[in-house]
Amino acid sequence: MSFRVSLRRLPTSGLTRSLATQASVPEKPCSSITPPYIVLLNNLTKVRKHLKRPLTLAEKILYSHLHDADGIGSGGIQRGSTYLQLQPERVAMQDASAQMALLQFMSAGLDRTIVPTSIHCDHLIQASTGADSDLQRSIASNQEVFEFLESAAKKYGIEFWGPGSGIIHQIVLENYAAPGMLMLGTDSHTPNAGGLGMLAIGVGGADAVDAMTGTPWELKAPQITGIRVTGKLNDWATPKDLILYLAGKLTVKGGTGRILEYFGPGIFNQSCTGLATIANMGAEVGATTTTFPYTPSMRAYLHATRRGPVARAADEAAAKGFLSADVGAEYDELIEIDLSKIEPTINGPFTPDLATPLSKFASFVQENGWEDRLSASLIGSCTNSSYEDMTRVADLARQAKAAGLSSQVPFLCTPGSEQIRATMERDKVTEVLEDVGAVVLANACGPCIGQWKREDIKEGANAILTSFNRNFKSRNDGNSLTMNFLASPTIVTAMAFSGKLTFNPMTDSLKLPSGELFKFKPPSGQDLPASGFALGDVSYHPKPMPDPQPETEVVIRKDSQRLEVLEPFLPHVEDGTVQELPKMKVLMRVRGKCTTDHISAAGPWLKYKGHLSNISENLLITAVNDENGEVNVALDHDHDSTQPAVDTIPKVAKKFKERRQPWALIVDENYGEGSAREHAALQPRFYGCAMIIARSFARIHETNLKKQGVFPLWFADKNDYGRIGSGAVVETTGVADLFAGKSDGTVRVKVTTRSGETFEIATKHTMSSDQIKWLRAGSALNHIRRTVKV
């Protein structure tokens, strides 16, 4: 008899949400969330015998988690080139990405996860009218996915946070993050947990499966960018403005292959959740992750979230020098930031690194000829939904209410977790926001991830202000003409009362109905609630490290359109042979920015995250074909008389698969920037893509391609990008040497154009010896199946 999950149901009438009492609550059990500092320090001692130099904080955390701290060898560790074999302590997965990760884990044949793992239901909750109704509707429409996730969690001993509990990154910060920990998460904003002085790294599901199966996780030793912070933020400036400013300086690929390590006296003036905001948006510059030295605000936050044992253990580790950089540690790049010179900043549209100081934003709007009208303001998301964020916003709302003002545009607020939601409600923050016109949404990602059922504007150019982290075209409401400008929650809120893009709340006044002028005072907020955090609905909290129940049947409905058992990919070459990749046809040459949103769109497609056949129908549907400048248009040079010569990209890719024709893509700079979604690698692989040649790759996406058996190559000469068009045949030379064990071998590509011209180009690759085994096996999961001990 199949397992049936009993999902939490809200009542159909008289909807209420529980308020926790203000009585003191006991500390949580912390054995499974406290890093093994003694073991880590011991490993670090072994590493120091080889390296004999001062270490950065990021290096200390990374190298203390080496799978074999004794096996470094005489070559030591070279940042930017040495591949590390690491043992993460925890894995966290959100509901959209967890589906494919679990389907992959299930095929490995283990009866439990080797490291503590959690699932968080936050991406599939669609925002529309308000928290309770949205949550009810989303539970009903996604019930079979939630059943699958909860049943798999029960079977394999995974902690399950159901829909309504909160956003994965806020839940992790409140419950699991700890100084010095190494954690993987199947979401690009996993680095949010770096606000607690750890290394939290966003990965694809296949990487998460490494940790879940106990397989050492591989990472090229990142370079370290040191960011020395001095001074103190001015009244209107926030930690969000620091990272918005830095994104403008580094650009979307300035952090690729690097960890951002902040230090200096200015860090010790920031709240723990403020540091988390900075760490969260390190993903927007392509950084591997972000971290900070252990600070008193981190200690206070641990105690406030009932993790005193973790704080006390971290205090001891810090006293031994583990949770900060060594004196004299050297960085690959050093950036100096004086917080007193940071002003509120607005980034966008359409890219998170187009930074404009608030003082110049009105001119920026006018220079571009945009309509001076704001269509919506949205605050919250994993980036800015802390108690501090919400109380600063509430201070502005109180000022506006006292003056008789209300929001001039739709004003949507997303609490980050049930704990934040309950504390806001208890402390009257929710009440004051609703009094000025705000709609409080469910504790979930909502509009930030594209889960926004927007009714007021469905098409046409318009501008929204959000406190989110990402603003690519079509991301939030499906409208490619919606310009999403990123700002701090306070700036987003203040501008909602004017309804204009050119309003500067630091300098401008609003005219009241009485004719008087009103000017906002700088907002103030509370880092931590004076009465402690309210717990809200504690039934959301799973048992720490639950025992697996192997008799549980994982629920996948017959003929489901949401979930599909994952079939292993076939290797590109015959097992036991040493040969080149097969001849490939070039499907298309992709022009310009191509994020994971372009490769595998979110929004309505999120419902197919567990069904590879269905979600592959969106492959590259917003990508631009460089040969004709059109979106989602590909040429089929091998079509027969019954088929069109021009079709959508997924339809042409599907035809290649039907013909058993391996294919390749030619792509531009920073290909695959953005989220960690491994579907952007799974989908082309599903249709038969064997190789992608790029001017450059984003880190997570390049790794995801390797995991799925797609060979990523870099043009040695970026000008070769324009020489290879659709229909060309490409052949590799040198892959056989890689398979034969020459991991440092070069790979050349022979190109035969449709006109018959032939030429060779030089390429570079970043494949390690282990990653070459994945390519040979057809995928990393295929390789794991052959090696894991069941």
C-alpha cells in the first residue's frame, strides 16, 4: 500500500495563525548542528605542516574539511588550480531543486543520507492575494510534489520543512548555520548562511548527492578576494547598499572562482542578518561564496535563536584562532571599502551589477527616457526578510501613517520564515505595514523566484522596486519589459509612498492632502527583538536527524506530469574504449548574456522540476540566436520535406535527439550565470548535447555540465566564437588522451562548416582527473553508482 502523507491543512474559514508566547524557551538540541571543532582544528594542524604560511579564514574552513588532510603532498595547495576533495557537514535543498536531487540520490541505492540533510518547501508557493489563501491554493496545486518530498524525507532520514515554514536560506540561518561549518545547498543563494561565519556553497543537485552519499565533494581551490571594511554606515545606508555598490564594481563575473572574505573593523558594526544579506548577493558577482570572521553579533544571534551550545563552542574555537584569518594572510585581490562613503544604491534594470547611487538615480531615469512611475514595491525574500529589515521598514510606515499617507502602489511584503512572521505579528510590525496598504504574503520565495500571479500589469514596460537579489528579464512576473530595480527594503518602502522613480526620500518631501510637506526621517530598527523571537507554529519544526524509515514508499503517482523517475544517461563513448567524443552538429550560437533563467526558465515551469521530459520543453526559450538575432529560433539544416527549416530551440533539439545526433552549443561570456538550477545542464544533456564551447562559464553551471556528462570547453581565442555557426560539424582531438589519464592534456576542435571549409581551433578545459571519469561514464551519478558502497 502506497504511503500517503498527511500535509498540514489550514482551516477553510476563520483563518488564524498562532502567536507564540513571550515566555523564555529552552535551548535547542545542537549536537547535529555544532561543527566538530576539535576534528577541524586537528585537520588544520596537519595542513599547516605542508603549507607553512598564514591562512585566510576561508582557507582555514576549506582545508579543515579536506577528505584527506594528510594527503596534500609536496605540491601543497595552489589557489585557483588545485582540486580539493572535501567533506561537507550538511546539505540543504529547496523544494524545486530537491526533486531532481532526490531522484538522483534514490538511484544511488543507499538507505539513508550520510550527512544531515534538510528539505525546504518555499519555491512552489505562488503569491497572489495574501499569505493564507496563497498557501492553501499552493498546497493543493503542488500536493503530489510535497507528498513525494515528504515521503522521501521520511524514508531516508531527511529533515522536512513543509510549505509555509519559510524560505530555505532564512531557515538555515535560524536553525543550522554555524561558524566554521562547510555546507552545500541546491540554490545559488546558499551563501546567505555565510552571515554566520561559515562557508555555504550553492551547487547543483548532483553535487549535493556527492555529500549525501558520502562521496568526497570536489572543488577547485578558489582564489580569495579580501574586502577590508572600515567606517560606519550613514543613517539611510544599509548592508544591502554595500553589496549593491560592490556588485557595480566587480560586475556579474568579477567573483568567479573566488571566495569573498570580508574583514576589518567595519564588519563588527553590522548585525548577523546584515552580514547574511551581503553574503547572499555575493552570488550576483559569481563568487563561490562569502564569509566573515566570528563577531559578537553572530554570538548574539546564535543565543537569540536558542543555539547557545553552538555559540559557546564557537567561542572556544575562536579563542584558538580558527574563526578569523591569520595575521599576515595574503589575498589574491584586496578591496578597501569605507562604509561612511556608501550611499543608498539602486541596481538595474535587467542585471544586478548596474549600480546607480540614489543621488543620481533620478537623472539616470530621465536620461533613459523612462516613465517616472513606479508600478509596485516588494520587500522581503531570502535577501532582506530579517527582523531588523522589517522593523526599519515599519518605522517608515509609522511615520507615513502619522502623516496620513498610504502606499501609492501595490506594496507586497514577504516574511522570511514562520519565526519572523510570528515575531512581526506579535510586535505589531505586520499591523503597521497593513495599515499603510501592504499585503503580507506567505513565508516563501514568491515574486522573487517568479511565483507571482500578477494581475495589475501583464505586459508592457513598467518599473518595480524590490529588495530582492536578482533582476533578470521576465524573472519576477513573466513580463520581459518589467524593469526590476534592486534596493534596500527602506528605499523600496519609502518610494512606495511617492509612486515615482525619481523620488529621493533622503532629500525630497511629499505633499500631504493638507498642502503641507512631509519628509521622512532616517529609519531605525532593531537587530534582535527585545522580547525574543516568537516561535509561531512549532509543528513546522522537524525532528533533528530523524531515523530513516526504510519501509516508506516514496510517492510518485502513475502517469504523473510533475514527477518522472530519472533514467541514467548513456555514455558518449563505448565502455572500455579510449576514443574521442562522437562527431557533433552545432545546434546554434547563443548571443550575449545567457543565464540559467534563459536556459531553463522558472515561473510557471517550476512545477516541472521533477519531470525532466516536461521541463525540457523550455530549453533556451529566451536565448538569442546570434546568427539571426531572434529569440527561441533555431535552424534545422537536416530537416526533411515534412519538417520546417526553422523551429523553436527545444523542438530542434528534440529532433536531434530523435535522429540520435549528438550536438554542441557555441556560447558567449559568463554562460550560465545566475541560479544554481542544474536543469540548465540536465535539459541539454537529455536532448543529446555532448559539448558546449564558451568564451567563459559561470562556476556553478560549468560544474553542473560536468556532472551531467556535458563537456565544457573554453575558447583559447575568444574571436573563434564567431567562426562556428549552426549546422557545422565539430570533432574533438585530445579527449582520448584525457580518458587515458593525461588530465593536463589539451583539446583541439576540428570544425567543418556547412560550406565545407575546415579549420582547427585551440580550446582550454578545467576538467580534473575525477571529472574526466564523470565524462567517460556519461555522468557523475553513473560513476557514483559504480563506486559507492551500498
